[in-house]
Amino acid sequence: MNRSICCIGAGYIGGPTMAVIADHNHDRKVIVVDINKERIAAWNSDKMPIFEPGLDEVVKRRRGKNLFFSTDIEGAIKECDIIFVGVNTPTKTFGRGSGCASDLQYWEATARNIVKVANGNKIVVEKSTLPVRTAEAMERILSQHSQFRFDVLSNPEFLAEGTAINDLEQPDRVLIGGHQTPEGLAAIQALSAVYGTWVPKERILTTNLWSSELSKLAANAFLAQRVSSINSLSALCEETGADVEEVARAVGMDRRVGPHFLKTGPGFGGSCFKKDILNLVYICESYGLTEVAEYWRQVVAINDYQQQRLVGGIIRTMFNTLANKKVAVFGFAFKANTSDTRESPAIAITKMLVEEHAQIVITDPKALVHVKEDLGPDADKVQTTADPYAAVQDADAIILLTDWAEYKTLDYKRIYASMRKPAFVFDGRNILDHAALRALGFEVKGMGK
Ligand code: NAD
Ligand code: UGA
């Protein structure tokens, strides 16, 4: 077995994960490959294809030394004995399971490619998030090639965007699932050695394949469930005079609950929470577990409700009409510190505002490049500017949707002066100082307050 590693799929997962592995394994060659030529060219340039704090430094440290980005997928499969598969697994948009199941076509294409060009035994590592028991199908495809041996491992990734490098450097755990056979255990050992150069042994958790695959869906479902739980209570807070942040603090101080993922907002976004929960729902349904499926479906239902509710509150507060009113949307990324807008709440909310005939100006420090594609035909009905001060000129309202730190330190006195009156602030993330804004003259509405 040689020590070279490749990863098929140079996206949000493949790029950062392999860069950190290369940084901690100078004696291993790490090759990241993709069918997308532009993406690979960007990884090889001064401007990374994704914005992620700390990523540039790690890539620049190792690129050309033991870290390589290439479109030569077949060459990489031949050269490396450990092959990570980090391709996209979006929600299916056609046929059976449309809108719920995972679309596994990219993943299957990869497995077939591995079989076609492999020139020796390989360890194939599922890095993408996949339905439980996918490894079984992968093994069947790979075993068509009788000459060589393929050991399939599940090694799901738990990093969050915006903190990817830190999460990779100091993971809560690295999960490796494999068959509990001598060959499976040897493959687990080989992969553990890659992480063992920087991750403490006790944080490398090994399990059977199916536990590992399901744990990834379960972890995302639990996290999203917490967000929906607090968002559902934010609605009740608004009716009762309770303050959702005070409630979250009181609940989260119980060590059995913990303080994280209790921040109310415009609903969770990102490429994975919704996709993975819907996938979990689909899997449960396919095993006839209707009640379990319904339970998890509600997590997504509350998320949609939260976005409707936020827009409903804005319309009510602004005298039941937004027609021809200018609103400045602060933030288009699904969370701070990322340029990613996949499933961003800002997309659905902007579309609802367009339906109300509002005049919309969107501002965001990193994500404006995606507005056109994300809004489709509605993109012609909105304006964009990277400058928040330009966005608020003559605006009736600010709707803050992304928790970018820079929005906390803007000159709101200057902003108030440039807006129409009454000037509204809808703080969808509760990150601004509401008392200070009110003192300046703004009418302020937070979430769950
Ligand atoms: P992405 O879309 O950013 O990247 C996937 C890449 O795979 C794309 O660049 C695409 O061109 C490439 N690809 C597709 N088919 C290919 C093929 N046949 N050969 C070579 N390359 C191919 O997706 P992502 O956000 O990196 O997510 C990838 C997987 O990781 C998903 O399953 C996701 O659920 C999981 N995941 C993502 C995150 C995250 O934070 N984004 C976190 C944990 C897990
Ligand atoms: C999430 C998980 O946190 C990662 O562990 C996982 O690897 C990843 O999904 C994945 O599988 O892709 P990510 O989506 O990048 O990571 O970002 P999160 O920090 O989890 O935020 C998700 C969404 O929930 C964001 O829109 C965020 O604003 C929202 N959120 C988060 C809240 O509204 N409230 C909170 O308290 C926390």
C-alpha cells in the first residue's frame, strides 16, 4: 500500500479537508480532483473558489509541495491507494423520492470510474453524506472488478462552513466506520493513521459501517432540530412577552441541554440540514417507519414556517403593505463567514418580498455573486451593492438575515439619517443593540421578542 491520498470532489468538503490532511502529513501526497475545470483552476490560483477563514494560508502552505489540485481523475485513482469520495449528494429533483431522497448519480458515477481505472487494491472512503447502507451498493459496484480488492469505509465530515479549518484542526470526533472483518479493521487502521498525526487517539471513533453512515444524518438532524425547537418557541415568545434569548439562556444553562444551537433566526440554511433531514425522512418511509418520518419532517416544516412568519411580521409592522417600499436586505449568505448561499433563508425571504412588490437592495460582504443564479427571474427585480450605506439610502426598512459581525459596528446614526421615516429595523438574527437603535429613532423588531 502506498501513502498517497486522493479526493474526488473539490468542493466545500474536499478542498478544506484535504488541505488540512496534507498540512499534517507532509510525507503523503494528497491530490484533489474534480470534473469542474474552473473550480480546479481556482484552487490553483490566488483566489480560492470558496471563502473560508484560514483556508488560503493552509492551501498556500502545502500547494505544489504535497497538495495538488487536478482534473486528471483517472491518474489520481491509479496513483493513490486511499481514495476519498467527496462529491455532491443533493436532494433528488426527479422521479421516485423527488424532493426528499438523495440524488446519488454523482456518487455512482465516481464508483464506476474507480472500478474502471483501478490498477490495484484500494481503500474507498465515503466522505460525502450518504443514506445509510450506501456502502453496500458501493461495494456491489466495486466488486464487479474481481481482480482487485476494494475496502469501503464511511468517514463522514462534521465541519461547519465558516469555521471549517478550526473544526478540521480540532474535531470533536473523527468517525470511521468499516466492516468488522480483518480486512475491514485493517482499512480502518490505515485511515486512522492519516488522522492520527494530529487528532488525539481518543477522538477517533470507529464503528460499523451502517452506524457511521447513519450517525452523520442523525447529527445533522439533532442540530437542525434544536434550531427548529427554539424557532418554534420564538413564535410563542412574541405572543406572550417572553424573550426568546432569555428563554434560550435559561434552558441552555442546564448541562443536559447545553448552550449551543439555541439561537433563533430566519431558519436554518446551508446545503445540508434540509437535504439530510429530508433524506432521513425518505429512508424512514422506505422502511415503513411513518411516525418516525413524520417526526423529523416537522423540523423542516417549522423552518419553512419561521420564514413565512418573519415576512408576515414585517408586512404587519409596515402598515400591511410593502408595495414600492424600499427595503435593504443585510446578508445573503446562509450564515456569517461564508460566501455559500445554498438554501440560504435570504433566498426564500427575498422571493416573498418580491411578491409583495417591495423594492429590494441586497448587500453582503461575500455572497453577492450568487444572487443572480439563486433568485432566477426575480433577480431582475432586485438591486445589489456590497456597500451597506448605499443599500440603505432612502430605504424604509433594514431586514438583517445573516449574522455578519460587520453589521454590528455600522454607523447607525448615519444610516438613520439616510433612511425614510419611520425607519424600521428587522433584526432576524438578534445581533444588534436594539436599545441603542431605538434611542436613535429606529423602530426595531427582533425575532422572538
Ligand atoms: P460541492 O458541490 O461544493 O462539491 C462537490 C464537487 O464534486 C463539485 O465540485 C463537483 O464538480 C464534484 N463532482 C461531482 N461529480 C463528480 C465526478 N463524477 N467526478 C469528480 N468530481 C465530481 O459539495 P460539498 O458542499 O463539498 O458537499 C459534498 C458532500 O459533502 C455532500 O454529500 C455533503 O452533504 C457533504 N458535506 C458537506 C459539508 C459542507 O459543509 N458543505 C459538510 C459535511 C458534509
Ligand atoms: C452543519 C453542521 O453544523 C456540521 O456539523 C455539518 O458537517 C454540516 O452542516 C454539513 O453536514 O454540511 P453548516 O450548515 O455549515 O454545518 O452550518 P451551521 O453552523 O450548522 O449552521 C446551519 C444553519 O443553522 C445556518 O443557517 C445557521 O445560521 C443556522 N443556525 C445555527 C441557527 O439559526 N441557530 C443556531 O443556533 C445555529
